[in-house]
Amino acid sequence: MRCIIAGYPFDLTASEVEHAMSGTKPESVTGVSVQIGRRAYPVMQVGAVITRQDRRDFTAFEVTRAMKRLGFTCNPAPSPATPDPLSVNSLGSTVRSPW
């Protein structure tokens, strides 16, 4: 399937993406991720591997759109951790324990 990433056309197939990512260890996911096989990869890492371009040259949206078109499952960025309600005062500030 023809995909445009960073203004350049790429002819990609799902099997080519799986093969390219097979020997790659996933980085920690802090943003949007794509499920390839049993592993979740950050979309920016996948984009860098399959296009061989610098991550600053493309956006997560471009790679996510291409991965969805190829049939991969993309997951949104994980939500930030919520603070413990017992450690937050009425003004929303974190309270330090005296112990």
C-alpha cells in the first residue's frame, strides 16, 4: 500500500513492517503506540525504522494513519497518573507527609 510519510511515498505491506520490527526492542511507550505482533511500539520508533528518516521529519499522526491503513491496532497515549486523593489538599497542592 502506498503511504505518504514526511512528504515521501512509501510502498509498505504489513508483512514488511512486521519483518522490519521483528529484531527491534520496543522503547518505552509514552505517546501513541502501535501493536505489532505481541509487542507495543511507539509510533515514532516504528516510523524511524520503516522510513529510515529522522524522527523530526515526520509526525506521529502520519505514521499512525499508515499503520491503521495496513491493519495494525494503534493505541492512544497513556493517560497521566492521577495523584492519590489523600495526598492532595483542597487547593490541589500535594501535601507532604510529616512521617
